[in-house]
Amino acid sequence: MRERLRLFGFHNSFLLAIYAMANIDKVVTLVILLAFFNAMLLLVTIYPIHDITKDTYTSTRSLVTPQNSYPHTNQSEECSSVIVTGDATKDGRPILMKNRDSPEDLFNMPVYIPATTSSFAFVAVNTNAMGINERGLAVMNTAMPELEHEYGIGNLVLNRWILEKYESVEDVARDLNNSRSLIGPYYRSTAGAIATCIGVIDRFGAGAFFEISNTQAYVQYIVNGYDTRANHARIFPGLASGPSGRDQYLLDALDEIYEENGFITWSDVMQKSSRYVRDKELGSVSFSIDGEACNPNTGASMVAVSGDSRYNGKLNIMWGAYGITPLIGVFVPSMVVARETPAILGLMSSYTYQKWLSAQVQANPILLDPNRVQEIQNNAFYAEDYTIEEYEYLINQIPDGLSDNQLDAYTSEYVERVVGYAVDSYLQETTSIPVPPRGVITVTSTSTSSILDDTTTTITSTTSTTNNDAYWTTISQSTSVTLPNMNRVFLGAGIGLALVLVFTLSLKKRIS
């Protein structure tokens, strides 16, 4: 309705202005009408996104359920996710995790999508399921069917639009409720019904969950803490409920890690959160993974790490475990600046599936042998730790002032080397393969960036936390950023035109 009103007011205001210029004797009436229609434009504001943010440290289990909500009803859940930011991390860099549960799409691999003159380059699982772009913005989604009356067929398209066009959490927050933006309430539903929660982190250190329908969007900023999502609303008014099921399991895992160490690392999220099956694999009897955060339908998992603002975010990274099930898979890295992903990653779904078969008890896809799972995990964890250590070495060694070609050379060498070693260690189930030597980069050529110019200013969230008690608060505005408001521009133009017409009428009367 607001969009129709905006279009009606905008177009008809200009028609009235043209008519007034041709019929100057009727200008007074038309000036009044013109002012009226431009006033209507003010009603079509870019509403700030609804901010429903809570403290997300370690007291999430005692979360207060918002008013006007009803208890979560059991439904088929398909994905689960985690965001960790700020003081809850070891180094302040935000972490985004997603377990992708999709029985209809069991083959998963990372795909590099190059930049165009109007979009950023990115790497994403199967092109849009979850990924990170060259500006360090990472995104994932979990379906939330209760937000719309039809299945959210546009959810993954929304992911891709965000990867192509956005570089900060605040950019996304601003445009989700902007009726003139690509991801705003007027245009986003053209991709199909939207019923989703997206998690976003950026190179500025921010992280947030957004619960989105065709027409509404609500944000929960994760500030110096952590939280999780599965497939039921947690902040959407009238539908929100506290954590239960898989998002509660993941909260339990994060609580345990945080209580033990006082912070959460990238490897913690890979090895103790993404793979969390409530420690069943540590037992001595066969165990079921049905209904767990990592389950027989989990075909891929992503852990993205951002927060490095150098080179406009190009040094940020994602790890992915591909194939059923990441519980016995291995996380390997991808970097957008390294461009094409190693070919071996296209085979990981098959390799992981074979490991999964070897861990099953009596060919039961739900029932696993804990001893076999631990054997596979020990080697996978060793390989993952190596890729993390080498990434930390890489980003500490990269100097300022490199060209895109030089960055490509540094990062490509890292990705090819560590992925090859990690996959070999995983497949052979050994930690004794000699570690390959680090390459020596001698690139001397330079090139001009083919991506969009950086025009984003660092933005700091206005939401903060002051204690560890869980609470809910509704804030009227989510950002203090001042943006050009085209409605007021049109109003100013209309008032200016009206003044010109009044002056013209006055002058005409004096002359006559």
C-alpha cells in the first residue's frame, strides 16, 4: 500500500506541475494540490528496521519470551546457525556458522562467482546457499516457514542479492525496510515468497540475525556475545518464542565452550558447535544423530570469519565441510580473492559420504559407531587446525599496498596448499603426511581492480550491552546513520516549484 501511494504521489505531482505551467491562471489551486501530493510522499518514509536486540552472552537459556507470542510448535526443521562477535571471540573477529540441512540438495560444493561492474565477487555453497563476498560480508539463512503462507522459494535469491550488493550489516539493515531497495519489501518478494532468517557478519566486526517476511523485517544485533537460530522465529512479533530444539542444542554447546575458556574460537565453532550431537560420539555405544544439529540431512556446513578490514575486506575467509554429514567431514578454506576454488572440493561430497557409510552401524544412516566417528574426527581436526594456523600466518605476513594480482598469488598459494594437505590427511586418516613447505611469492605485475569502488564508511552499531542478564528491548531506530531521504528531496523540489509558480502568478498580475 505504501509503495502504491509513493508511486501515485510521485508521478501525479509532476503531472500537476506540468499542467500548472501550461495553465498559469489556475496556479493557486494547483499549488495546493501539489503541496498535498508531496506531503503524501512524506508518509512513504524509509522506515528504520525494527530492532529487537538482547544481551547474548552466556545467559541465553534463561531468555525471556516476548509478549504476544505463542509456544513453538513442532515442525520439520532444516537448518541451524550461530553468530559469535566481539568480546565473546578470541580475537574480536565475528564468526558465522550454518549447518545446511536439505534432503533435496545433497551435493554441495563452493562456487566462485566473479565480480561485474555492478556486483561483488563472492564464494558461496552451490552459488547462493551461504557464502562470503570480496568485501568480507558473509551471509547464510535458515528457513522460517511460519513467516509466510507459502514456502520461501525466494530465500536463496535474497542471499545472493546480499552477497552481490552489500558490504556491511548496517547496509543490509537499512535496505530491508527501504521500499526502493532491491531487498526492500516491494522488490524482494518478486524473487518468490520470503520466509527466512538471515545471519550476516561484516569486516567492521558486526553481526546480526534478521527475521524476514515479504513485507516485514526484524533485526537482533549480536553484540559482544553469541546466539543461534534454527527454523522458528525468535524475534518476529506474534510468532517469536525462545530457543528450542536445534538452536537450543547449539546454545548449549556455545555455553559449554564459553564457560570453559571465556571465549569462542573458529575451531570451537567448527569442531564443537557445527558437529555438536550432545557429546554422543564420546560414548561407547552406537548412537543416533536423528534430530541433532548435525544430522543425516546435513549436507554441508560453513564457518565464515570476517572482521579484517584491510584491502576492503578481501582477506576474510570461509571454511566449508561438504557432504553428508559434516560430523565426520573436514572443513577446508575458500577465499574470494583467491578466485576459483580447488577442483578437489567438487569431490568432497562423495568422499564424506563414503566416510559416513563406514561409520554406520548395520547400514543404518541414523545409527553411528562412536569409535569410528572419533577415528575420522581426530584426523579431520588435525587437518582443520593446520589450515587455521596457516591462515593466521598468512594474514600476519601479507603487507600493505599489494595489487590484486599479488593478493591473488598469496591467497591462491595458501588455499591450494592447505586444501590439498587437509584433504589428503582426511582421506588417508593420518597425521604423519609431511607438511608442505610454504610457497615463496615473487609476483611483480600490477593490475587495476575490476570491482566496485569502495564508498562505504565504517559504521558503529548504536546498540550495546551492559550486563549478562538476558533481556528484550524494542528500539525505535537501529542506526544513527544519516542517509539521503529522497522523499524530502521531492518535497523540497515541489515546494521550490510552487514558490516559482506563485512568483510567476504575482508577476503576471502586476504586468497586467
